[in-house]
Amino acid sequence: MTEHVAQPLTQVDFISALATSGLLVQLPQSGLLDLEGCALVFTDGQVLQAESWPIPGGGRVSLFSDITEAWRAQRGLERARDKATHADQSKSRFLRAANHDLRQPLASLKILIYSCMEAETEQERQETLHAMDVSVSIIEDLLGALLNIGQLDAGKVEPRIQTFQLSTVFDRLRIQFGQAARDKGLDLRIAQSRAAIRTDRALLERILSNFVGNAIRYTEFGRVLIGCRRHGRSLRIEVHDTGIGIEPEHQEKVFEEFFRVAEQQPARHSLGLGLNISRRLAEVLGHRISLRSAPGRGSTFAIEVPLGDVWHSSMGEVEINERLGGEFAGLRCLVLEDDRMLRDAVIALLQRWGIEVQILERFDDVPAALAALPQPPDIIITDFRLRGGVRGTDIVHQINDTLELPCPAIVITADTGPELIASIRAQGFPVLIKPVSPPSLRVIMHNILFEPELVPELS
């Protein structure tokens, strides 16, 4: 066999030959002169482990073992460990920030409740109630950010791509932010468009909501403009403001978790998560977001989305505005909620929209309780967890088994576990997370009653 043995190579020559040939993509960390225990990674993904022994008369003999599978498994474990460590650190930072920032509006709310009870004039009471509403909105924003970041970290955000007209999102943004802009004396302008785009409507709306919310928060005078323009085969949706602007060195950092520019005091209640959530959602969708800004000259946040074929649009031009209450007049809504204060608040809201409200006094005999109603409901709003461990979804199923025609329902819950939310939606029920804002409830009621094709759970 000795005639088949090639001229011996030094370790240096062996490694150099592999590297020069382009086969070796990772050199031994211990250096070229020591192969003992090192791993050689090749371009085809193969990994060899080297062992070496001295031989009589000088020199060494080396044995290479294929450890590709074990090496990949180890690297996978290391990546998982690093990811878990990062997630744990991120979660700890978030909880510390949330604990700090939630305390401020809660403390304000306690004082405002006392002040409202002691108010001597109606004007003083109205002003206090308005301040309480602002505090509740702040808390709602913080809890919403917690839900969003938790879903992203868990990898539970799955886009539902469809073709729809951009005006449907613009209309909802007007409803959502119109009053906030008026309260600050800002001119909120939306340049309407009949363009059709192809993306996930809910995720796009969440991204744009963060852009618009930031624009209003950091703009003290002037206007916020929402519009779009064609950019090749895409549509570029832009949010312009005349706010304080962002320094060049901060323009990339504003998309990082928890980043807040120290001098931006108007956002003290913000966790600095909105733009990070927007960027991560854009990555899920495969869309590009960008920022143009200059200190004192405002900012423009933009996202590019693919254009869609209007003839394939799954949504028409929906007229959703502040006059929506009129189209609910005369409808009957069955409210399943055993928290008296919350139920009374929901009933008062629905009645202001012209809706006739019904309630069930008992859940142990649903057919009998339903028969006691003067007329069957047109829609049901139910809490997921009712007294006695009863699930609202189970009651809705019993109601629909009793009725000749199934009744659409909306499920409201404070539970934000992705598995629970997915299980409720899998049963065909749209879900709203507490605390529910009236505009959100109004929009989903409009869709579920008049345009169910806009509700993914019903399509």
C-alpha cells in the first residue's frame, strides 16, 4: 500500500491548499499550525473533525471524522439559546418600561376619578371626563403594544394576503385619529385613492396607525397628511407631518425597541415600540418602510406595497364615517356580559347608536332564555369568559342551534394568548381585545352586519 501514499503534507500546506482551492469556508480557530480538535467547514456544508497523533521518526498522522449532523445540531442549539436569551432580555426591558409607564396614567386616572366625583360644575366635570378618557387611551395604547410585541416574539403573526382598495384603510384612519388631531388643533388631511393593493389589510392598518399616531404625538402645530403615489409596480403610502423632526443620527435608531429621543417629551407615555412593531410587521409582509426627516422640518414615514388588480378586489369602496350610527338604527343586539359596569357601558354605547339592546338573564337554559326575548337578535356581542366558567362562544353556539337563522357574533376578551385567539377565530368569530374602543367596535359591527366579506373569520 505504500506505493499509493502521496508525498506527506505539512499541516500548513494542507490547510493552505484547502483554502486556496475555495473548498474551505471556515479556518480552525486555533490557527493553521494546530489541527487537533478543530472543525473544518467546507463549501458543501460538510464539517470534519480533526484528530492528530505523533508518529515515530517525526511528523503526525491526522484522522478526519464527519461530524456534520452533530455540528449543525450544536449550532442550532446555540442559536436557539441566543434567541431565547435575547427574548428574555427584551421581555425584561419591556416589563420594566411598561411598569414605569403604566403607573403614570393610572395614578392620573385615580386622581381624576376623585376630581370628577367632587366637581362642582358641569364644565369642570366634562373637562375631567375628557382627561380621564385621555388617560384610558394611553393605557390602551400601552397594552396594545404589549399584545403586538408578544405576538411578534412568539412568531404568531401570519399575514392574510388579499386584494382590496386602499380607501377602506384610509377611512378607518380618519375615524381613529380625527378627534385626536382636532384636540391638538392639527389639520389631518387624507388624500383619497381608488388604488387597489395586495397585502394584509389588518397588518397594513396597524403599521399606518403607528405612523399616524406618532405624527400626531410629535406635531404641535400644522398638519398631518396621509397620501400615496405610484412607485414602479408598487404603491408608496406616505404619512407627512410638520412636527419636530428627527436628527440624522437617530433616524435608524427610532425603529429599535424602547428607543426614545430624550428631548421628545410629548411621548413620555410611549414605550418606544410603535415603530419597531411597524418595521417587524413590514418584514413579515415583505414590504419596505422608509423615513425622511430633518430637525424642525417634520418627518415622512412611508411603506411600499404591491399594486393589485382592482377587478380582483375582495373589498369595495366602504363608506365608514361618523354617521355610521344611523345604519344601526332599529337593529337588535344581544349582549352577553356578566360584569355589570362593563355591560351598562356597552348598553349605553349601543343605544346611542340607535340599537335595541337585549340581555340573557340566565345561561343554564339558553332555549328558554332566548324564547323569553320579544324578538331574536340581529347580532351578538359576548365576553369570552362568563360567570360559572361558561364560555361565551358556547352560548353563541347554543343560540344559533336554537334559532332558524344563525346570528353573527363578536367575541370580546381580555385573554391575549395567541392559541386562544386562534381557536376563537377558527370557530368563525371575530375577536376584539379589551379594552375595546368604540371606533373599533363600530367598524367591525358595520363589516359583520353589512359586508361580511371584509371579516377574514367569516370568509
